[in-house]
Amino acid sequence: MTSLLTEPRAVGRPRSEDADLRILNAALKLYGESGWSGFNLTRVANLAGVGKSSMYARWSEREDLLFDAFKILIPMPEPMGETVWDILTNEATYRVKLYLGPHATALRRLFVEVAGNEPVIVQAYASLYVEPIAKIKARLWEFKENGSLPSSVSVTRMVDAIEGSILMRGFSIPSENLPCFFTEIPEYVESLVFDQIRALPEEASTRETEESAA
């Protein structure tokens, strides 16, 4: 089976995928709890239950470790679907589960700290949000170019409305409401996307609804 992990950054002892995954998970946990100012390799090693020398053989810089943790543990899928409805629904479903998933605290911290312009934080934010959202918008622009979406439709506003709603819901929902909300994610996403499709000019909205139901 192909490893999910990247190649080692430095030559050292043979790799242990289990140890690497523990280190990566510990890195996101520590970052979520303490932020970049409290993030260091010694604390990650202690949290992961591995020797510092073992971790240093793989990651000698804290910047490399944090970026790899985000990149490896939170993969970003390409835009999925052949209609506007499918693309937006798949993206919304992925994002809402991501923002409420096991790495939610680290993601929240990332969104807050990106304003500080720390290079590794900016890089991770770009990898997890800026670049994937740009691909979603580029895919939707293809529908404008082939006439499936009217030229008057703002792809940016459409995507921003959905992404902003998901961010607000994901970052503000009380923890005691999470079990109930998880059972309602399909209905929530459907309503969220439908609001945007319904706002399209009538002809495009009807066509998109018919295509998504086909």
C-alpha cells in the first residue's frame, strides 16, 4: 500500500508510519491548543509519545512539521461533480464536516492567525482554503463560459455566500448541539445550495435543478 506520508526531509533511521502519524496529529492538536507562539518540536514529541531524536530525523524545523501536518492530515479534493449543484453540494458537505471534525480546533486557530502574516501560517491557509476555493471558482467559471450560468451571475459571491455560511455555522455551533447537527448535515447543505440556485435567473435555475435531479 502506498504511504500517505511524504518523503523524509532528512536521512535518518527507517521511517515508522505509525510514529509519523502520531507526530502529525500531535502537531495539529498542539497548534490548535497553543497557537504558533506555543508550538515547538519538544512539546509535539512529548504529546506524541516519541523521542525527540526520532522526530528530528524527520522534521528538524517546526515550520516543516506544521505545514506537513495540515497538508497530510487534511487533504483537499478537487472540485467534484458535473453540475453547479453537485460541485457546490460536494464542496459544502466536505467543508462543514471538516470544520466540525477532529482537526477543527487547529483550523479555527489557522483562520485567526493568518492575519499575523507568519509565512508558514499563510502557506497552510493558502493550501487549505485559498487554492481549493480558487479551483471551485474556476470550475464554476466554466459553466459561465459555456452558457450554463448567466454572465450576470457572480461566481465569487455565490461561493462566498456558501463558504461564509459554513464557516459561521462550523465555528459557532455549541458543542452540545453537534450530535444533532451531524444528522442534519445533508438537509443543511441542500438548503444552503438551493438558496444560491434559487437566486439564479429563472431559466438557469430551472435548468440546473433539472440537471441535478437527472
